Amino acid sequence: MKILLIAGHGGTPYDSGAVGCGYTEAVETRRMAMAVAPKLKKYGFAVEIYDQSRDAYKVVTQGVSLPLSGVSYVIEFHLNSAANDRKGNGRTTGSEIFVHPSEDGVGVEQAILKRLSALGFTNRGVKRNSSFAVLRHVKRRGVSHALIETCFIDDADDMKLYKNKFYEIADAIADGVAEGFGKTVQEKEDDTVTRKEFEVIYNKVNPLYKTISDVPDYWKAEVRKMIDCGAINGGTADNPNDVNMRYEALQAAIVAYRAAVEIHK
């Protein structure tokens, strides 16, 4: 059985998704997809991760099909927002999963939410909705789709739990999928090696750009302007091409720079 993992938002032009409590949705959805993938593979699933440089929403709304050949199930990762609880009130707003109204059963999704709830997230339930573009696109092609809103990015309680139990959350999602599809959920082993492996993967997802030559071509000219005008302080008199920023931080800086340029036009 093949499962396709889609990280929400991102793409070019960059869509950060929701932002809150020091986190950016597009960055975190990619982290979660990368963390869940190897755990699903251990259960014997064939797993593909959708091109993380692209935004699946933009792709399908532009009339382009997603790579669904041989895929039986799609998981789309998101973080919810609109809790407006950035200081925290001592309780989580929680997790929910959206499926298409025509979906026959929701056993897999209920298993995922049960395990997320066991970690401390409020179970907001499985909800049927046809308004999500990627979900609708996938279901029209006969493939089951689950849009996971892992927790609320603007709820301090949610994000504290998310930070402290990130790896357990990835386990809960993978274990829920395995349980829902009738596999025996494995007992957890020492995850020291898994954590190290994940850190290697994360450094690939969120690389450090030491100099402007490391920056992706589609950003180079803009980053050059930002260095020259002092919008970022990576460059020095001796090393004017230094950037010394990671992917996530540079994305945020570029978004802010673009906004400033628009304001001063």
C-alpha cells in the first residue's frame, strides 16, 4: 500500500501558512512529513513525500494533477489557527482531521486522533468537508485523503506540547495509520538513532546558507539586495557574500523585506 505525504503551504511565491508562538506552519508541516515517513515505512507502507519545494494547493488550483499513481491514501499536514491563545490558558485547543463527505469510513483518522489525544491534545474529532482544494482533488481521483490539523499554532499550550512531544506526535500519527489499516502496532524502541537520523534530515530540510552561492537561484538576486541595503546582516566588509542564515529564517526575512518594499513604493 502506497501513502503520499503532503506538507501544506510553502512553494513559490512562498506561502508561510499560519504563524504563531514562534513557529511557521509551512516549516513545521515539512518537519512532520519528514518525521512520519520513516515510521510508516517501518510498518511496511510504501511512502512518497510530495515535492517539498511546491505548494500542493497552488498546483491543483492551477489545474495540475498531483502524482497519485498507485497511491491508496494521502495525508496532508497542517497546523490550525484562530485559537488566539498566545499566552496559554492551561488547556489545549487540540487536533482535528478533515475528510471528504463521501469518505466511506473514518477508522484510520479516529485512530490517529485517539493517539494524539493520549499525548494531551483535545480531540476535536473527524470532520467532513469538501471545501479544501487538495482534499477535493485527491478524492475526485478515487483516493482517500486525510487533512491533519495537528494542533493550533496560535495556542501556547498546544505549541508547548508540540515542542516537547514532537517525536511522539509523529509516532502517534504513524501508529494510528498502522492501526487503522489493520497492522499490529509495534512497541516503541529506544529512539536515539531515530532522533539522530531525523536531525540529519532536518538539516537537509532547513539548511544553513553560509554564503550567497548556497542560496537557491530564485532568491539570489533578492538576497543580494537585502545584504547591500542591510536588511540582513550576514555580509561583512571582508566577506560581503556571507549570509549565515538557515532556510526558515531566510524565508521569514524575505517575506518581511517584500512587505517593507511594498509599503515604501
